[in-house]
Amino acid sequence: MGRLMTIREVRNAVLSGARSATDVCRETLARIDALNPMLNAFNTVIADRALARAAAIDRDRDRWRDAPLAGVPVAIKDNICTHGVRTTASSRMLEDFIPPYDATAVIRLEAAGAIVVGKTNCDEFAMGSSNETSAFGPAHNPWALDRIPGGTSGGSAAAVSAQLAPFALGSDTGGSIRQPASLCGVVGLKPTYGRVSRYGLIAHASSLDQIGPIARTVGDVAVALRVLAGADHADATSAPDPVPDYAAALTGDVRGARIGIPRTLLEEGVDPGVSGAVMDALDVLKSRGATLVDIDLPHARYATPVYYLVSTAEASSNLARYDGVRYGFRASASPESRIPIPDLRQMYARTRAQGFGREVKRRIMLGTYVLSAGYYDAYYLKAQQVRTLILRDYDRAFERVDVVAMPTSPVAAFKIGERIADPLQMYLIDVFTVSANLTGLPAISVPCGFTADHLPVGVQLTGRRFDEATLLRVADAYERDTEWSKQLPPILSR
Amino acid sequence: MLAFGMTAFTRDAVAAIAALANLELDAAEIDLFARQLGDILAYADEVQQIDTTGVPPTASVVPRHAVDRPDEVRPSLDRDEALANAPDAALDAGLFKVPRVIG
């Protein structure tokens, strides 16, 4: 596989006969074999199954003529269910869980010709900002192996960055697609809440979770989104809005586009290398005819505490299902024995003590507390009211602008182990990403340069509800004018 | 109401929350969470200062649309498949098994 092969290049090569799907698949698997021991990006690789699917496509190429992802390898975050393929959410709790059904997103990708090559590492139950809460150890950043890839879809972003797959699925509850995409130098999109079915996504916080693509180019993200998007009877929150041809919206023209910059929000706590790259990116868009507009999002600075109140409340409820009865791990009377614990409540409590890691327990505790009698109004209800104020801030901004721009992450990739001991410091990294989840708005992270240490920086664009087309158009226009996405991480030149 | 203050957590308070959450915590975890939950909620206290008089809560951002469908019998998960991931199941009877709860 030639370097820098995008979704569209792979598909065209497969359908024209220039490359067989089997060839592409073999090379992808060989690269995973070679690099994954350093990256730990995959929890599970399904070589035989992937090669069998590739062979099926090669046998019947005509049938796939109109398939937008014919023969394109894809990596799936390990909290998205795959029928018959272990899906762990990077937790001991689900270490041996074999889903009896596929997530709708996976069904759609496979129907479009994509070939699932494996399941990617992530923070446990998608709770974290660095991939370090994974029960299987962190994935590593292809740009600097001693650094985190970001979280929670760290394995997906690392895999795409190191070209272990042309694209990957992530999930985003508070920035978990965009932040690792930013830190690994690739493109990541969190679609509008409801744009992509959540059926088969292991729930973290149901009012915030959304599945989306991570790829090397905006064009590839557009192709993947069109396949993923649309109503699904299995997810009542999925939206019936028509799905446009996103790739057709990529005209390269941003003349007249109004880009809002919340300057007050960016005054504190942003690494100078990050803010410099983001401001340069905005200048590029301006030089192509976009208008930069100062905006105010007065409640956005409360988004992080609001997010941690709302998301942990939902998580504590969602994770109540892991009780050692219907699926997953069940604790025994002693770790070595298989002797059952005789008391039901004790079995529940010990199963959860041994099956969950520390970050998951911390969030269950916090969520249980903010939902408990006497504290519900002060924390959970109050947070939901401030969520309304944040929504109103954005609604008001979108009367004046078409997209809102800011850094995706206030810092570039930090060293593994540097921040994991202090959960609050870790939570604060999500300051720019959580608003899109609280509001349901679509947001994309696009590579926009490097820090002095040559670590990737991403600019985040947020758009109007169900207006991914504008978001992608602006992001693509920027990408056309810059060379960031063509740079390769050092792991590829070893 | 649980007997603890807004953001200072005693070990007993942490143990009470853990009981609500069906979580067995060891002594070290109780100490750690007593400190960390306090830190995180102290940070969240700035949210308390915002005037939200008359502001409705947002629980969901789903635009309203009809999600009704005909109530028809359709194929669903096979019983053996549904039981296949259970740590302890009686496959013949089609049941999940738990420790005895009735004396």
C-alpha cells in the first residue's frame, strides 16, 4: 500500500482492479503486525475474518461497483459492538464479552464495503482524556511514543495516524474523537447528536455520546459520514433529517463564511504553541475570503464542571448494568478460586470492585452522589440549567457566524504518566471540547501545525445543528491550503 | 438525605455513596475518593454561583420527531445467544443464575 492512501484512493484502486482488496488488507495487517507492538493501538486484530471479507469483495467486484468503501480497511473503537468479535470497552469487566449483534454503524460500514481489521484501544468505558485508563495499558502517540495519543479514542487516532487503517470509528462523549485526532495529527468529527445511530455503542453518557469517523483528510471524513449518518429504528434518538452528499459540499470556497472566535475563552491556560498555530489557521481562512468575527460565549467557561456533573450522573446509571449476572465478569469468593460468593449484594459489589478500574469507579461515585437525595437539585438540576445557558450562547453566536473556531485541546500530547495522578487536572483538558456534547452541535478537529517539540496541533470548528456540510467545507478549504495532513509521524520512517 | 456536607467528604460519607453504587471499596480507595470527590466538587461549586432563575433544565438535545412504529412481532435475539455471555446460566432452563436470595 503506497503511503498516504486515503479512503478514496483505496476504493478506486480496488474497483479499477489496480489493487485487490486482499492485497490492501494483507498490507494493512502486515503494518499492524509491525507497528502495533510499539503503539498498542489495537485490543484485538481479526486478520482471518478481514481477509475472508476482502476475498469475497475480490470475487464479486461488480457487485461493489457503487459501494463507497469497497475494500477499505477500517478500525473500530472497542466500545462499539461487533457480532462475534470480542468488544471490551478496554475494561476487565468486558474482557471476554462477545457481542451477539453488530452496532448499526458497523452494519452500515460493512454494507458499504468496508473491511473491519480490528478493535482499537480506548480509555475504560470511554472515561479519560489520555487512553491511560485502559485496562490493557495506554496506546502510544505515533509522533512521540512516550506520549499519550489522547483519549478516549486514542487507539483509533493512533492507528489512523500511523497508517494502520485509512480510517477508524471513534465515539465522542466530551471530546473523545476530536482531542485524540488533534493530538495525533489527523481529522476527527463528532457529528450532531442524533446524526449517527448509537445502537451498539456501549453507553457512557447517553445524552452526550455520538459515534463519528477519524481519518487523514476532511474528504475522507465526508465520505465516511455519509455512510454512517441517517435514521435507525433501533435508536429513537437518531434523526430523520436527510443525509446530504457531504463530499459534494467540499467546494474549496469559503468566501463570505463568517468564523466566530470566542477570544475571552482563549485568554487563559492555552499553550502558546497551540494558540499560535490556531491563530495562523484562522489567518489562512481569512486570506481565502472568510470573515473573522469576535464572539462571546459567556457560559462556555462553565462547560467543564457542567459536563462532569451531567456525564457522571448518566454514567453511574448506565454502568449499573454491570453486575455480574447477564454478561461480563463475575467475582468469585477469592481471586484464585471459582467458589461462588454466596450473597447477591456482595457478589454485585465485589464484581464491580474487581471489574472496574479506578477512573470508572471515581465517576460512578461522583455520579451517584450528584443524583442522590438532597444533592440532585444543587448539582444535577443546576448543571442541566447551565447546560441550557451554554446552548443559548451558541444559538446567539450562530445568528452572527457560520462556524465557531478554537483550539481542540489547550495542550499538545503530554507524557504518559504526567497527569494521571490528578483527575481534576485531567478533566480540565476537555475545556474546549465538552460544549459540543452538551449542546449536541457538530464539531471537527483538523490538523493546523506543530508545537516547537514537533507535536501535532488541531483547530476545532463547531457548526450549526445538522450542518456538517458547512463545517466540512470550511475544514476542507483550510486543508487544501496547507500541508499538515501530508506530514508523517516519525514511527513511519523507522 | 445522606449526612455529609456539600464538598467535604468523610470516610463514612464515601462509604455511604459506595453502598448506593453497589461498589466495594478498599480503605485506600475510600481515602483517595474522600479527597478527590471533594476537590472535583469544589471546582464544580462555581456552577452554583450562576443565576439560573427561570431557566429550564436541558436533559436531552434531541429535536422532537415521531419515533413510533407499528407494534409487530419481529425476530429478536436467540435465547441461547442472549445467555452465551452470562457468567452463570442454566442453558436448558433458559435462565441467568444468581446466588440464592430466598432462604
